[in-house]
Amino acid sequence: MLTLPRSVRILIGSTPIDMRKSIDGLTAIVRDELQEDVYSGHLFVFVSRRGDRVKILGFDHGGFVLYYKRLERGQFRLPHMDPNAMAVEIDATQLAMLLDGIDYGRVRRPTHWEPLLDPPAGRPMDKPPSP
């Protein structure tokens, strides 16, 4: 279980990678192909050609962290990706569902409440009585 603050971006690379790559090879992909700062604290997700393995690279407190998961059966359900995009950004909930094998393209999120941009000028009961 990963607990991440909202400030951490999670990027999934759009092209499959060779899973023999380790930290140095993955940092080169982040830097050269994705053109992102590997030391930013964001997470970079890479998927194998067969879609049954995932590596997640991040930098934390002076060192790299590499998370690796291999499915014994099936494939990871990846989000829809634009063919021209080098990476797609997802949130922590979507990452958790991806790692659990859930096809979150079929999951519907409820609409969340957001405050009004221009709230009304007070409550009706606060207005002075009309003469």
C-alpha cells in the first residue's frame, strides 16, 4: 500500500520498456525521453512489453526507490493513452487500482462538491427588512 500526498505526480510511460533495466537505465528514460526531473520526488511507472510487469521509480530522502510487481496471471489494465504522448499522468487512487489489477477505465467516480466561485452576498435572513 502506497500513501502519497497530492503533490506527488505519477506518470506512466506510454511505451513498454525492457524490464532488465534497473535504476540507472530507468533514470535515463525519465531524463531523456520523458524530459522530467528524476529527483523531483514524483513517481514514474514503466510497464513491460507483455503488460504483466510494472516498475515504479521514485527518489526519496537521498536515494532511489524501485518498486517491482509481476502478475502470475493476466495483464495490468492501463489507462487510455494518446499515441503522441510520452507519458500519462494518473493519481494515487488510479495507481492503487492499477497495481490491484482493477480496470479503472470502467470505474465511475462520483462528482465531488466544489465551492462556488462567487458566493451570494450574504444570507437572505441577514438582509435589512424592506420599508
